[in-house]
Amino acid sequence: MTTAARPTFEPARGGRGKGEGDLSALSKQYSSRDLPGHTKIKYRQATQDAPEDVRTRDFRRELEERERVAAKTRERGAREHTTSSSSSSSSSSKRPRLDQIPAANLDADDPLTDDEDDSDSDSDSDDDTAALLAELDKIKKERAEEQERKEREQKAEEERIRMENILSGNPLLNLAGQQPNTPSQTSFTVKRRWDDDVVFKNCAKGMEELRKEKRFINDTLRSEFHKKFMEKYVK
């Protein structure tokens, strides 16, 4: 039987006895992470903007030089953009217009076809625009008429359904409106309950109490619970 769980008069203490070590002595083992590290400060090297390199540089001159180069680059880009736009505009115009041709190069016998072509194209475009507008007005008018027709049909259908509900809602009017040959669909006979022919009816316990009207009285001596309690235990 083990005695590990049994209390002793003098608890075990670590010491220099047999099989025991000095628990108070420091351990000779240590981890490599406990060793001192980073005992020297890191300085900038020759290519890392060391103080010796920075001391001899002229930052103002370098900044001005970079700004000058950037300004030249922007001017060159703007000049190239303007030249490209001008060349594209000149190539887009296939032939010079009449107002651009000098008067010395004009011949009296040459017909002024440019103005005539412009006037013809303007008149054709005006005719096409008028035809398109007329077609658009026609389509709008047809759509409006179709929408109005649908609204009239919907209103007529709603009115018919409303009148049918009114006539069929009242059984007297419904009987009066029936044909003599058609059988009556509405009967005024009272339907019988399914338990009318049952012999043992209303025989469950507490039925009389359920039939009684429940009323609340804000008085502990006149309440229903107090009356039942007195009848059951005090009577």
C-alpha cells in the first residue's frame, strides 16, 4: 500500500541527504538564449549614407538639377502632344474648304460645289429629322391609346367583379335572382352539431364551473379561491 497520500509528522525537505541534492544551489545549466547578445552598436557603412559620405554632398545643387530635368521632360512632352494633335487635325481634313483657299487660286468658271453640297446635306438631314420626329409622335400616341384601352378594360372588369360580389353576398338577393328551373344553392336550415345525438353529454367533471362566469374580485376574503378553500377545509 502506498503512503504517498498519507500525511507525515515532519514533511519531506530537500537537503544534502542520501539521494538528495542541494535544492538551494544554482543550476549549472543555461540556455543559449540567455547568453548576452547585440553587444555592439551597428553603424552605417560606406554605401548607407554614412556621415563621411553625406558631409561632402551638396543637396541643394542635386535638388535643383532634378527639378531642371523634370521641367525639361514636361516641356518636351507638351511639345510632342501639340505637334501630334496638329498633324492629326491636318490629316483629318482631306481637302481645303472654300474659305481657306486664297482668292488668287479661285477660277471664275469653277462651280461652287462646296456650298451646294453643304446646303443639300443640311436639307436632307432636316427632312430625316422631321420624319423621325413624326414617327416618334405616332408611336407615343399609339402607346397612350393602348394604355388608355387597358385601363378601361381593367376598370370594367373590377366593376363587374364588385357587382357579382354584391349580388352573391346577400342570400335573399341571390335567391331572388335565381332561375325557377335551377336548384337552390342556399338553404336556411340550421345545421346540427355532431354531438346532438350523444347520450352522455356534458358529463365531464368541472363543466358547471366552466359555464360559470369568471369574475375577478380584488378582495382575498370574497374571492373564488378563498370560498373554495373554506368549503373544502373549514366546513
